[in-house]
Amino acid sequence: MIGPVLRHMGETKLELGPATQAAHPWRRGEDNGVVWLVLDCEGSSVNTIARAEIEGLATELDRLEQQPPKGVVIRSAKPAGFAVGADIKQFDDMARDGATDMLRQGHAVLDRLEALPCPTIAVVHGPAIGAGLEIALACERRIAVPGASFGAPEVKLGLHPGLGATFRLPALIDPLEAMTLMLTGKTAHTKKAKSLGIVDEIVRERHIAAAVHAMLEHEADRSLGVKARALKYGGRSLAARQMRNETEKQAPKEHYPAPYRLIDNWEQHGDDRDAMQQAEIDSFTELLDTDTSKNLRRVFFLRQRLKDGPRGADDIAHVHVIGAGAMGAEIAAWAAVKGKRVTLGDVDTAPLGQAVAQTRKIAEGAHLSDIEIRDALDRMVPDPRGYGVAHADLVIEAGPEKVETKRKIYDSVAAQIKPGAILASNTSSLSLDDLKTAAPDIKRFAGLHFFNPVSKMQLVEVVRHNGTDKETITRLAAFCGGIDRLPVQVRDYPGFLVNRALTPYLLEAMVLMDEGIAKEVIDTAAIRFGMPMGPVALADQVGLDIGLHVGDSLKAALDKPLAKISDDLRKKVDKGELGKKTGRGFYDWSQGTPRPDASLDDAPDDLTDRLILPMLDACIECLRKDIVGSADEVDGAMIFATGFPPFRGGPMHYARQRGTEDITARLKNLADRHGPRFAPDRGWSNI
Amino acid sequence: MTRPVYLVDGARTPFLKAEGKPGPFTPVDLAVQCGRPLLLRQMFDPRALDLVILGCVNVIADEMNPARVAALRLGLGAEMVAFTMQINCGSGMQSIDTAYRYIRDGSHDMILAGGAEALSHAPLTLRQDAVEWFGGMAQAKGPVAQAKALTGLRPDFFKPVIGLERGLTDPITTLNMGQTAEVLAHHFDIDRKTADAYAMESHLRLAKAQEEGWLTDEVMPAFDNDGTVYDHDNGVRPDSNMEGLAKPKPAFERPHGKVTAGNSSQITDGASWVIVASEDAVEKHGLTPLARIVDSEWAALDPKIMGLGPVLASTPLARRNGMDLDDVGLWELNEAFAAQVLACLAAWQHDEFCREVLGLDGAFGRIDRDRLNVDGGAISLGHPVGTSGNRIVLHLANAMRRLDRKTGIATECIGGGLGGAMMLEAV
């Protein structure tokens, strides 16, 4: 929260040296023989590196090579940060037009920057990611402003770095640390970057000019310490083998080739810069054309789409959450960590205390500083008397899943809620139609369905009933964006989109168990398909009682027949073996999350399809019934709510790739064998 | 121009007994814990407040000007002026009194006035000679000078000085606060048993108030970062009895003293806030006042008998407003020590004392126990020094409303030889 004076002055004033004249994409200024090149991409609040930026840099280098200055400073004019990486939109063109030539040109430009006879300093504030990092690495020195971060997240797009990081980073810092950074795609924040050696100095923004000046003075009598560091690293093959083992746990080679190419390149050419460079260009070009990378790039854009979906500015400053159960507490904690003023109401104070502890855990997990953690905790106000209702712009009801209880809550809210505020239910299994008549303002009543745990699951279903007005939906979507979650707009329907699609997958797993297939075999089949967790373990994690409740209510509400709900499931619930939360469900959770890896040699040949295809079929049903706007939204929702394998690009994309005729034929075949629950929806013909 | 001034609302944390180590909350944490729900239950935007004043005696190093830190952490905005006041045990009432005078005189309309104290966080400090040694070490340049400086180290440098003990000792007379109570007990012939009986009653009254829910609107639960919930004043001993109270040895003057841990106020953490408003503010924001602040008074006397501060401050306050002792329907007289409260009562019944010291015609009178500290006091609740003055004003307002009393006085003795008193009137 900043006051009017600081708002007037601006929170940060970037030191741009002499490069004060606006120009795109590079500003140039010279002062006392030092040239400042300041990146300022046109029409965007962040810098991305594309052809124009590289070519612009080449033009500047022409001048610098002819008349080498005393030093060169490279930084960004964007308050948001240095540069967030390559323009991913250009990857498709690159893949089509042959990436090799373009990569060679890019490499040549950064090689020239590296070879300048004068000192070069990158001044980095905010993120220097992907190609942004690679430009900084081509400079001789790096100064970081506190808050700067460095990362090579290309593996998340099915790639590895393509503009020199694969050989410059292992030359600059401990090669094992460099490989880890590139293999995990993780970000090194300022201090970590300094301790790794990516950064030479950490300097506050207000001292950048002086620090640059001092560094250039010192450079006059520098020795070639840094550059001379040997590329040699003994025992590369042993290290490579360990890296492959580690990577296999997170990203099996079958589905994710990129990290293995990165390891291969390093193992084979780790002591030969030029060979590494050539290998980087070659394997990057090949990876660009893999299905995995194409699908992961697709997922990147699906995320953008959900994020930027039709919505206005977030006008929710104060959220009141009713019910400090697992979901209510998570929602409140997350919103507070993300900057909202939150009141959390519950008649009982003990769960409110737990919610405070949970907020601290989430804030610590988000690497907030002690002061930021304190502020997040100050924003999360346990509110046993419900004082917050009267002030909230949004009231989220997360009470027990009983229509009568919720209606009673709405009655009590109605007397206090302020005009214009939205009331949203986090119900996962009840129909909004059954609840809306108790809402104080039917137009401003909707569903806001978070997934557990809120801090990990990015998706939120914004659910409208036929009386919800459009503004309410866009405001809720904007709120989700404001707390860094991805909204997907859906219509009221049994299970909405995600649970509607997930339920047959879970129920089929139970039927398979009843048929005598081991749960480990079932879960392994799903994991091999690429799901983050098998259906049996997922049911345990969600909570068998909740799963049973959703199953029963969907079975009653849907036209389509669902699998018979397993007696075993009911017995487990009756016994109180509810899954992860009680330590035992179908699995024993005392040793942590079960992750079976069973042999599938004796598994039925239709096992995977029996699990996955009904999920796809339910998605088609939702599209046909207009529950969700588009196939892309279905794909985004299923990936970000259920972990549907991102490398497959989403369930609808997978269906198209495999061929809808193949799928409907298979479903008919399964229906003949196992019953009408597999009969393909009639919506398949429209895909 | 003097304008009417109202006490609109207030809330405090539970008072939490110090357990021999720093408690879960700093002074500002405590102020935030009770300030948040208090502000949330107001219908006005808290930024409509003009000023924040907080009493705090033991300010910790991380929270200089705790009033301002609390204001910012409560989300009152960068533009909120806030200052901290310190008049020892009167700090929390001094904040209300300052708010009252500012508003009465017309410069302000709505002020958040509080007190916050975490006695469990009172620092351990180094002895002065140890501090000098540390300074010498830091300045020593080179190994020889350092080695030389090092030889000055003595084991007793590591024996810390307990800041709280120093704080509760009068620097003029070097008497501990408990010893000043012993002085009064001697002068007014108060025996151990009477003091213990008073203490027991304090516990039973607080226990009753808690049970009846009389403190529900006043005490807001506090939540620490580990998820522990504190929902009541935990120094209370509902089973307090004379046998138990007879056990502890004198705390300050062994073996013959009368003041024990059992009949003294407890070392406690806690915070309290009230909202003070002008008539304009009451109208503008549609507020319902709890009480009107009628007048206030501060007085001073010898530090050695500081416990009589309430007598010195309250008597002129009542007289100035045309009241005799019986016209005041309810009293909150801070229970620093049972002997000290009883000494005040005795002084008011003492003809000669009242004539010669207070300038009255004779004894001021007797305050019946049903008009005094009706829901317990610092002996059962504890005495977070910078907070207590705020709490007794707030609780007086709440108790006046519950018991339908027209006028009340909250008053306290103040270490160093001061007394403060504030008069409220029902609205």
C-alpha cells in the first residue's frame, strides 16, 4: 500500500544513464565514453527477445566494434524486469522455416557481444529469463538489483536453452549447478544467483550508476579471471548418469526428450565450447519440431488465454471467506498471501488458528521475506464474529456441502452484505439452482470452485447459473487473475466441467479394482499415460467421502449412466478410512504419497482407454451442452486442475491427434464389452 | 470552544500471562490482533480516523514508535499520523486523554487511542561495564590491541540485567513497586489476610465475568502464527481461595512483608484500543457512543507512596464536577497491588488525610465493593503496564452500560509517583 506522495514520485526510478531518449527496441546513450544500451520493446510492459531485438543489437555492435568505448552497459527500460525470454509465438515460424539459420545468426550476434574488446556489464532488475539470461551471460559482468532473478525455463516448453546458455552457464558457474538450473527450469533469485556466481555484485537501484562506474574503473587493471575458468569437468559421464536418473523421476524420457538432449550434449562436448554451441543449435532445432514441445507451447498459450480471458480490472479488495475447513482456509490463506485483505469466518476458533498457521506455511513456501510473511498474516484476519461480511467486496462461502446449511448461511449473509458485493459458493457438488433462491442478490451469486490444494492447483471454475449477470462473472474472473489463479468460465452442471470429467475416471478405477485388477496396476497405467497421479491415489487424496458424495450426486443428476459405485468405496467411507487426510484409504499414506510402478504385462489391453476415454467423452458432453466455451478452455482446465499430461496438449487436443473416429470406435467397442457408460456422446461428430 | 467527546467503541486482546520467556506477540502484534476486529466492526472506513495514539512503556528495538508501526500494519495508510506516549502505568489512559483533549479543543474528530505492552519481551540488557568492554573490543585494531582488549573480559559480563526488574524499580527512591505497596500497607494498617481476601475476590469476579460472557465484546481472540488461539485472560484462577493465597512468601520484603505474588498484579502481555470521536464524527458516521468522556485529571506525589495516585487524581476530578464519592456509580481503580487499592480506600475514609491532603471538610467516604472493580482487575487479569489505563476506561464504559450506572471513574496509580483519572458519563 503506497501513499499519494510516493505514488506521485513513482516507487522505483530506473537508472538509465545517458540513454534517456526513447527508442525501440534499443535505446542508446553515451556518457564519458561509456555506452548504455537499454532494451525497450515497443508496445509491451515487458521485454521479449525476438528477431528485431537481436538484429537491433547487431546494428549497435557494428558501431561498438568500429569505435570501442570504455565500456558497455546493457539493461532494460521496463520497470517489470530485464527480459522474460524469447517470443514463443515465433517458435512455430522458426520450426517451419528451419530454425538452424536463425539460431546461427542469433549466436553470432551474442558471440560478437562477448568478444567486444571493452568491458561489458549487464545490469539486471526483475527477471532475466531464457533469452534474457542468455544476453546477460554474453556480457562480461552482471550486476543484480535486489529482486532480480535468473532462469532458463526452456525445459518447460520441451526445449533447452537455445542462445548459448548451455555452454556459457556451465563455463561461468559450477557446471553441475548450471545443469541443475537448466534441467529443472527453476529460477535463481538474487542472493542465490550471487552465491552461484551468475551475479558479480548486488547493488540497489539508487547506486547503479556509481557501481557501474566503479566496476569500469576496476576493469582497467583486471585480470582474465572469470573467462579463463576451465570448461573442464572430470567425471562428466558419472554426473550425466545421475542427472538422467533424477530427471527420469520427474520427466520420463519417453514423454520429455529435451532434458536428455541437454545432458547428452554436455556429456559429449562439455570441454569443447564450439562443439557445445553446434550441438545446442542442432538439438534445439530438432526439439522445436517434437510433439512434446509443440504441445507444451500450446499449453503455454492455453494458460495465457485463461489468464487474459474476457475480464476487466480486479476490483475485489476485501474477501470474506465463510468456513475455515480445508478449502476455506486454503482459499483465505492464498488470497492473503497474494495481497488481498481477507477475513475468514468460522463459528469455531480452532480451525481459524489452523488457517493462520496454514497462511504462514504457504507464505514461507512462496519464499516471502519475514516482513512479507508478517504482512500476509496481518492481511489474513480470523473473524469468529463475522465482522468482515459487511465490508467484503466478495463473500466466498466454503461451508459444508449441504443445501440447507448453505441456504442458512446465505440468510445470515443477506442482512450484512454490502450492496454490489458478490456472493460466491465454493461448492463442488451442489447445483447453484438449488442455492440461488437463498442468495441476497441472484445476479451477484455464482460459483467459484477452487481445487485442493489451492496453492498448487491453478485452476478456478467460475460458475454461472441462468440468473448470474455477466459483470459478476467478469469480476470473479478478474479476481482469480488478481490472486494468480486461472479462471475458466463454466455453466452450472453436475460436477461443472472438471469433476464431471474426472468422476468417470475415478469410478472406473473402482470398477477395475472390483474386477480384481490391483490398484497399483491401475495407477501405473494412468501414470504411464502421463497423469501426475493414478486415479486410486487421487481418490484417496481428494478424500473418499468427498469422492463418494460427488459420485452419488452426479449419478443422480446426469442422463448418462455412470459406473456402479463400488461397495468397497462405501465400506471405506463407513469405516472412516477416507484417504490421505485420515492416513489410510485405498492406500496407506503413512509413508507419503504412493507412486506405484507396477508391471503392466498382465494388465488388460483396454485398461488405459477404460480410464482415459470416459474422461474425454465427458468433456465432449460438456462442450455439446455448452457448459464450457471452447475445446481450448477444456484443455486448459483439465491440465491446470487435474494435471492431464501437458505434453499431450490437453484432452481435446489429444483426441484430435489420435483421431476422433478412432476414439468413438473404441468407445463403442468398450460399451459392447463393459456397458453403456462407454457409449460415445453424440457431440463427437462436431469436433 | 469545548466540544463533547465520546468513547465510541473499544476492544482488547486477552491478557496473557508471561511464562518466563518471550510470549507469542510483540507490543505491535498485540495492537494489531485487537485493532483488526475493532476496526472491522465499524461501518466507517478506518482511514477516516485522524490520528493514532498508542501508550507503550517497553518499546522493543524492532518497533520504534509502535503507534506508527501498528497504524501501518492495520492498513490505515501511509498518511496516518501516529505517535506513542509513555507515562509509565498511565500510558494507555494518557493516549485516551490526549485524544479527548484534541477532540474537545476542535483540532481532531476521530482518534484511535490505545495501549500495548508485552512485558514478556522486556529485554535482558548487559551491565554497563560489559557494554564498555564490548565497545573497546570493537574499536581495537590489529591482533595485539584485540588480544589486549580481550584480557579485560570478566565472567560476570555475561550475567544479564533483567530489564523488567529495573523498570519496576523507582529510580529516585530505589524502591521496587512492591515495596511502595509495603509502605502503604504499613501506613494504613493493611494486613496480609485482608489483602489476600481482596485478591481472591478479584479472581472470582473475573471468572464470573468470563463465564457470563460479559467480556465477549471487549476481548477479541488472538491468533499466533503457529495456530494457537488465545481467547481469554489466562491469569485468572477461578478456584482461588484463602488457603492457596496464604502459601506464597512475601515477594519483595522477606520475611515479614505482606505483598505477595498472589495479592499483586500479574506480569502480562496485552493491548487495548478505544475509538474516541467528536459529536460531528458521531453524526457523520452514524456511530453509537458507549459513553461520554466528561473530564480527566493527573496528579503527582512522592514516588515512595505512588500507590495513592488514584486518590490524588480522582478526588479533584469528582469535586470539580460537583460530585461526592457516592455520586460516582462505578469505579475502576487499577489493581497494582491489593494493599495499594485498600490503602486508597482507607485514605478516602480517613478524616485527617482528607482534610489535610485533599482539602476536604472530612472523609470523602467509602467505596463499596459493588461499585469497585466489579469484574476483577489487574490482580486476576494482569497488568501490561502501558495497556492497563486503556483497559480500565474501556471496561468502565462497558460495565456502566451493563449495570446501568450514570457516572464512573477509571483511575490508576503510576510508578514514579503519579496518578491519572478519567470520568465517563452514560449516553
